[in-house]
Amino acid sequence: MSEQTANKSAASNSAAAKAKQKPIYLDYSATTPIDERVVTEMLKYMGPDSHFGNPASRSHSFGWDAEAAVEEARKQVADLVGANPKEIVFTSGATESDNLAIKGVAHFNQKRGKHIVTCKTEHKAVLDSCRQLEREGYEVTYLDPMPNGLIDLKVFEDALRDDTTLVSIMHVNNEIGVIQDIAAIGRICRDRKIIFHVDAAQSAGKVDINLDVLPVDLMSFSAHKIYGPKGIGALYVQRKPRVRLEAQMHGGGHERGMRSGTLATHQIVGMGEAFRIAKQEMTAENERLLKLRNKLYDGVKDIEEVYVNGDMEHRIAGNLNISFNYVEGESLLMALNNLAISSGSACTSASLEPSYVLRALGRNDELAHSSIRFTIGRYTTEEEIDRAIENIRVAVEKLRNLSPLWDMYKEGIDLNSIEWAAH
Amino acid sequence: MAYGEKVLDHYENPRNVGSFENANNVGTGMVGAPACGDVMKLQIKVNDNGVIEDAVFKTYGCGSAIASSSLLTEWVKGKTLAEARQIKNTQIAEELALPPVKIHCSVLAEDAINAAIADYQKKQTI
Ligand SMILES: Cc1ncc(COP(=O)(O)O)c(C=O)c1O
């Protein structure tokens, strides 16, 4: 047997072994599976014997049925967040909602001012929309959060100017799970007649949201973070007082002109059902997730040099983001290859970039490079958490035995006192 | 990141992990920086004939960095200093089938052996 075939069969053997042992999914903030109940609803709007019509078709029952389903879903989405269904605009996801809100409001109000305030820990959909506006001549202030990830209201207020037209602050951070005080931020914006957009992709269905009383003008949602399908989301656009924005997608004038394109009936129905279930089960689910999250944390917190990233109080139940000091994140991911998790350290380029979110919290390089995000969800079991704890403990010990930084720490050498050659 | 079989093998079963006591016949090279996400420490023990009779490493870094340094310890053992200096990052990258984004790991390994040799030679001149 040539060496090549030997390698090949070794590779396929281990591939087979991997296929047998499915990793434990602890990456629910990246995406979630679609709830079976949602799948069932969606299927009613797909096949030839289904209500597959175009909701914009006005001349036959295929269209009418599809339209009724879309409107029911719009109500289900609105119900979870205390909005009026007329305030919900369907989009392809939170990325599009963020783009529509930020560019749409900035463009519409450019005669009033060209200054925007956001935060360094926002999702790229917000940050890169702002970057694009900077290229168009807008000015953007990117706030530094406090070390716990929350925004200092005083710092926020000081950043506002007479020409500020838009503030965009996320509700729950996707990496560290911290919950911003959007009610307080919104009140400050209202006082100054500044439009306030909130990215709620990671908070809908996890944190109570009542837009009826919250001083928020625009809010982005995504279905696939709460057991709905990928590729569908919504933007809440307040009606009273009416928030106006410039459409980013032009065409048939769907969604009251704010977002053209044939409505994706089955996706929308799926989103509606996912939001309906979330409203019904959120309280009980949060309780269960919190128990699992605390169990996970309790299982690893006595390991030396372990740091939680982000505030532990103002945090969603399902998120735990920890740095295992002196262990590099990507190698830890490799050692934990039976856990589906994500690392803040993306070692994919020649210059390794640690998580920009952790850097914004002021975490040093070692801690930023050694962070792991565990996100727990609807299908996580206690047994899976037990297995995860055991795996983590073994992996951290193994990698620290390999780590020269760990040796230096143990010898009491201050890593900052060393002149490292940057490469 | 999907890794090749050889990287995985070295990562799962790293060769020659450890440290030597500081001594006159030991050369130590530490390269990289925590800020960049990888630090390699390579130590060689050199006998009277100028041959590397033993080598150990410790690495903080991604799987490719660990594999590169593990492979390096295997390669330098039994080589003279002059031979060890001939080891090029491209050979390491090729042996481990490193993807382009991980080439810097093999560069770091080459730096590490050169630093260890330089450290050893400095000790001999004192
Ligand atoms: C906070 C936040 N905003 C926006 C997005 C993008 O959402 P979508 O995948 O629906 O475009 C995500 C998910 O990646 C997110 O976590």
C-alpha cells in the first residue's frame, strides 16, 4: 500500500469515528436548529399541495391563503415584543434589518445631521453599516464599553451631539451575552429627539421586550437564533410617532415600500411559529437554561486562572464566555473537538486577531486569545453539561502542560516584563 | 479550521514535551508573542561533538504551532548544529501540509531552532 492510500484510509477511518460521535452542540448563539413544531408549520407552505401561493397575488385563493399566513406570522412576531403587527417589516435576517435601519435612517435624516453613535462591541452588521456611512461622509462615534461590557450612560450621553441623528446599541451581545439597559439609553435619545435602533437578534425570546413602553424606534430580529429558519428576520419600525427611513431594496413596493421582494411565506410562517413558541415557553426555558449555565460554570470555576468575560448579573441565561488564561483558544477548540463551541480568537490570518469584543472590554492579549463562548439552548441536556465539564478540565490541563506561558506564570514571571518580538 | 492528519497526530500526541534545567550544554530559544497568539520555547541539549542529542519544547498557540514545534524536536535530534540550521520553514510546512494561513507557525519553528542554537553558542563563547 502506498503511503498516500495509507493516509487516505487513516483519514476515512477517523472520519467514520467522528461521524459516529456527534459533538455536543453548545453554540446556540451562532444558530439554533429549527424546532420540529416550526418545521411542521413551514411544510404547510411549500409543496404542490400546500398554500404555496405568492402573498401578493390578489386574484386567487393561493395568494389569499399565503397572505393570511404572513399576516398571522406578523402578529406572532409582534406579540412576542409588544409591537403592533403593522410595525413589523420582514427582511432576510438581522443583518439586513441592521443595514436597513442604520443606512435607511441616516440617509433619510442627512439634512438634520450626519453623526451616529454606536458601540465597539456591536455585531459586524452594525459596525460595517456604520463604516459604509463613514465612507459616505458621515461621522460615527464608537463607544468603549465598561470592562463588564455594559455602556456607561454618562459616557454615552457625553458622546451625543446636536447633529446626532441615530444611536444604534444592541440589546444582548452575541459573544458575551450581556444585556444593555436599552430603556435608559432610549430615554436619553427621546429627550434629544435622536432615533434609537436596537439590534435584538440575541435577545428576542430570551429577555422580556415590550416595545409598547420601551423608548425604542427600530429593532432588528432574526429567526434562526430562536429555533426558526435561517434567512428570515424582521425590523420593527415604530408608527407612533412614525419613524421614516429610506428603503435599501427597491422593487415591487412590498412591506409598505420599505423592503421590496416577494415575501418568503414558509420562512415567515416559521419565524412566526418560533416567536409564538418563544413567548409561551420563555420563562420556563430561561429557568432551565440558567440552571445548566450555572452548573457549567460551577464545574470549571475552580480551575486556576479562569476569567468570566462580561457582566454575570446583566446577562442572558444561556451564555457563558470564559478565558482560560495561558491556553490559546484555537488549540483549546481542537482539544474540545467533541464540543461544538466557538472561540473569540480567530487564528485565520497571519496576524492573529483576538476577539474585537473582548479587546473592547480591555482584556489583555492572552485573555482575549484564550476565550471560549459556550451557549446553551433548548436541546441541551444536563448530561451534556457534565460531559463538557469533564472535557474542559482535561483539555485545559493538557494544554497548560504544553504552555511555556503557564510555566512562566507558575514561576512568578510577569509576562508584561518580557520583551516579546512581535511577528 | 480543518486540520490535516499529521497536524492532528502531533497535536494529539506531541513528541518531546518538556523543559531542561539550564546548563552550559543547553540552548534555549523562545520566539513569538502572546499578543500574536503563539509562543514557542525550544530547548536543545548538545554533546561534545556538536550534535543535538536531545530536544524538548513547550508551545502556546494553535494546533499548527504545536505540531510544528513537536515535529521540529523530532527532526533536530541527532543533527549537528550546522545541519539543524539548514531546516527551513518550507520543509515543516510541507511535511505537515499546513494551509497558507498557518505558514507563520512553521516560520516560528525555524526561528525557534535558530534562536536555540544562537543561545547555545553564546554560552560556549563566554
Ligand atoms: C447581534 C447580532 N446581530 C446580527 C446578527 C445577524 O443575524 P442574521 O444571521 O439573521 O443576519 C447576529 C447573528 O449572527 C447577531 O448575533
